Amino acid sequence: MKKRFVPVVALLALALAGPAQAAPLQREHYSGTDAFDFDDCGFVIHDAVTFEGVFMLKAPRTDGGPPLLFDNYNAVETLTAKGRTLTITHAGLYKDLHARLVSGTIYQFTAIEVGQPYVIRDGAGNVLSRDRGALFVTFQVDTMGDTNPDNDVFIDGSFSLLRDAGRHPAFYFDFCAFMNDYFLG
């Protein structure tokens, strides 16, 4: 299955800001649409997606380290199956806070995601689940010895939730069980 892609967010971003840094290595506004079918949950679900945001790669804070990623995103997914519709909106800010060398070309990243990364609404617009707040996570990446994030390999089993500051029910529930209850229940 494809990856699931405010004033409070702005204040938190300012609070987390460190000393002034150089211009980003890469900065781009992006937007687009996508549509696909998936059957990961045992039946076919059609997913129509619109998305937009600002993506940046910031220079590493240490020589030879990997660049740090920043993504301020908004997306709307419209899921349809069995004559029903479900809408999932994503609005948040993802930011790599730092990367620490573990060994060789493997780095330990610490990151934060703030905002409302996951709001699920039924066909009538009623909120069924809403994530909000901040998630602090850590994970390891093998950079393969270069600074191109497209070549990075995530180390299985290295992802860890450091702190959940807010309410994030969708972070913990079984996606397919939820889809089965909604579309087939």
C-alpha cells in the first residue's frame, strides 16, 4: 500500500527553531493528484488523493552527515468501496531534528511530526477519528555513503516512538480492521 501521506504548528516550529541556518539545499513547492486501487484489507478500495506542500532538505549539521528533511504537507484522500465513501485529511509538519552517526554509514535520526496528520470523516462529514499534537520518533537509516535521500535504506526494527504529545488514535489502530468495520460492517 502506498505511504500515507496552523497557527499552533507555526508557534511550535518557531519554538523548535535553533540558531539561524544557511539556505536549504533544496526547497520546492509541490502539488498533485493520484488515484489507485488497493486490496491490502481483503477487498478493493479506490483511493483518490490530492496533495500539496513545501519540501526542504537542509544542510547537515556535521561534516559528512546526511541532509535533514522538512515537509509542510496537506493532503486529502477520498476512499470509496462497497458504495460508501471515507475521507482522510492530512495536515502537518514533519521535521528531522538531528541525525547522529551510529557507525559506518548508519545514522540515528530524531524527528517530530506536528499538526493533524490524520483526520478520518465518514461520507456525511462526521469525524470518526482525529489525530492531533506532536509525535517524536527515532529511526535508523543507512545513507549508503552519500547525501542523496533517495538512496537511503531504513533499518528494519529501528523505528521507535519517543513521545506522543497529544491524541493520535490512528497511530495505534489496525487500519484494515477500521476499513473492514466501516466499509463492510
